[in-house]
Amino acid sequence: MPQSRYVAYYRVSTDRQGRSGLGLDAQRRAVEDYLSGLGLVPVTEFVEVESGSRNDRPELARALHACRKQSARLIIAKLDRLARNVAFVSGLMESGVDFVACDMPTANRLTIHILAAVAEHEREMISERTRAALASAKARGTALGFASPTLRPLQKMASQAGGARLTANADDFAANVAPLINAIRARGIYSLRGIAGELNARGISARRGGSWTASSVRNVLTRTASIELGH
């Protein structure tokens, strides 16, 4: 018999995914569209907000546990929402939980291994080219880092850009979490403390990790309102 129970897993990080089509809403639509063709809806869902380079994803672990407990299949919007390295994909495939990616629903285990291996190889090649370029520049006597007077203005600009990036990351996190808060409000929970409790109950980490508090919810709402007003 075809699988009739699915647990949805969504992962968003803070790299403006909402604008790139990889945000939470886009992933949820992809999963809902896929399951609607089967006449199904997810039995539950889990949302991870963190970097894709990390393998210790608590929400994914909870999603896999839910799959095993409910004899369900894990469903994701895109294969790269899980991981981009062979070791992690292998560990997932050995967990005993079947999964499907909406963008590659017919992909078998060999296909997934190959795609993960290619992505990992591309990252390694980029890293090697960067190290080789730095080594070559150093061998030619080019001053690197803060030792180079000509680079100091650029380094200052990079530092300023880094500050802007932190602000942008906070904005993106708020934009990704806002749909969840709106969904909680739609259920009649309006207090900051109540929203924080619901986010914690769903296992969603706050921006800097850890649990949500009334103040952290307020910060997200304030930032979201600022974004909507164009700062």
C-alpha cells in the first residue's frame, strides 16, 4: 500500500531565503502541492532555523523520531534542504526512515548519494582554489590580511558590510519566523508569553539558539513591523 502518513520538515537559514524562493512559505507550498495530489496533509511538521552546514539539527532529529513513532515518511520541499554532504545523507538513510523530496520524488538512494557527493566535491574544489590562490599570492610577496596597507580600506569596508550583514540576517530570521507567529495568533494566542510558549512547544529555536521569551518574540515583531515600513 502507498504511504499515507507524512511528516514535513522545513529548514530555513538567514541568507534571505524568503526572497530567493527557498523560504518557509515556499517550502510549505511545495509540500502541500505534492501531498494534495495524494489527497493527504502532513500529520505534523517541524521547522529548523539554522545553517545548512551543521549536522546536529535537533528539529530534524525530532522529525525522524516522529516518523518512526507514527510509521510515517519524511517529506521535504527540496533535497538540499536536508544537507549537502555525503556523511549526513548516509546517516539519514541509515536511520530507518524513508523520505521523499518534492523536487525529486522518484530519486532512489543511489541518485541521492551521487547528488550529495557532487555538491560536497564542489565545496571542496572551491576551498582548494581559494587556498591555492592565497598561497600563490604569498609566494609572490603579496602582503595578506592587515599587513597590506592597500587592503586596509577594503578591510574597513568589509567590516562595515559585516555589520550590515548581521542586521540583514536578523531581518531575514524575523521574516522566516513571522508566518509561524501569525499562524499561532490565528489560533487565538496573542500574548507574547503565550506565543513564546507555543514556539518552544514546537521545538523552534530562537535566533541565537535556546528558548523563546516574551522579549525575543517582541523583538521579532518589532523588526518585522520595521521591515514592512521599509525601516
